[in-house]
Amino acid sequence: MPQMRKSLHRGYNESPPFLSWGRIDRGLGNIEVRLIDYPDPERMKLVFSKGVKGTCGNEVDSNEISEDAASGLFTGGLQNARKNSSLCFEISGVSLAFTHQIVRTGLASFMQLSMRFTWMKNPNLRIPESIWEHEDLLARFDSLHDGFNQLYQDCISRDIPYQDARYILPSGTETYIMGIFPLHVWLDTYAYRACPMFMHEMSYVWWRMKQEVRKVNPWLAEQAVISCEKSHKCMFQGREDVKEEDCGFSWRATHERRNY
């Protein structure tokens, strides 16, 4: 078989410093979410307003924005205009386990730190609260983290290709990913993935996305709701046994859990 080469180190194909402290992060600590591209709020409202009024046969030659018409795109019926805008987020410090799940959002596009091309240097590792709370398990986890990192560096020192050495690093390894979501995809995925029955890292990131959108477009942020907040009943479809009366994840409890 052809010999795979290690990527040549030119001083720029290293993992970013914020991912390379060799740190173990607890739960949701040090996760960053940034909104870096979004539609102009007023222009978006104008397009939505004209689209609804024009489709319904109303006057469209003025630039007067109808709040009711624009909001109508989110309540049913004429929703095609939701496909004409997109949101772009930078997400850093999340685990490989997280990114493995979020990239299943098929109509979104993603650009992720390449462990095939990049020397991960001294990668951070994320550990769930459920493990952190047990001192004996945490100690063993910490020991394994040191062992994985050392083995990874030993492989690199022997000129093992980055793309082979990355097999050693666990799914808790922290990474960086950029996601571009058409507006309708972001809203529909938020309704499902922001549910706290999903991995806590996932629901937290989607909640943070909403907070970022709220800073620049409060009107749009309010359109992002979890499915149960609209239906007033649990819509989770995972393997877990969800009973609203005793599990604590009823639509009301879900809504109140938005304050992380």
C-alpha cells in the first residue's frame, strides 16, 4: 500500500492554543459559541413581509414592514422565505463526540479542524459532570488522559502520520467547528436538538446559539423554540423512557431549564 506521509510542520498547521493546554474541562466549561454571519434584521423582515403580502395579493410597492406578516412565516403556511437566509456560528472547545452528532444536520454545512492535517499538540479533553462527580473515576480518567497524550506525541516523534496518530485520541478531545445553517434548518434543528434529553453539550450549544442570535436580532431569536414548548407535551423520540409526570422534562420544566 502507498506510504502515508506526516503533514509537514510549517508552523501554522498546529491546533489553536485554546485547544492545546492539555486541560481537562468539566461539563460545559470553556465552550465558546460565536455568531459570525447573519442576515440584516430589518432587511430580513422586509423580505418576509413583502413575500407574505405579495403571495396573498396585497400591496407590495411600499417598503413598510408588517410585523404580523413577517411573523406569519414562522406559524405555518408560507414558509419558503425561511430558506433565503443563513446563520454562521463558530463553536470551539466542544468534544469530538459532540461534532460527530451535530454534523448529521444534513442541510447545514460544516468546516472542522482537521486532525488529519493538524498536529494536535497537547489536546484538551472534556469530561461529563456525571464522571467528574466520582473521585475514583475522575482519577482514572485523568491518568488515561496523560497516557493518551503521551502516546500520541510518541507517535508523532516517530514520524507516524497525523491521520494515523489521531486514532489514539478519545472522543472527548476538544475541537473547533464552524456551522452554516439555512434559517429553516437552524430553527427546525433547534426545536429538536435543544431538548435537554439530548447530550448536555448539545442542548447547551443550541441554547448558546439562540443567545448569540438574540444579541443582533431578538425578533428572530424568539422564533427558536423547543418542540415541547409549542405542543405543551414531550416530543422527545429517543430510546430513553420519558414520562412527563415524573422525569422532570415536561414542556414546562424544559422551558425553565434554559438558564444554564
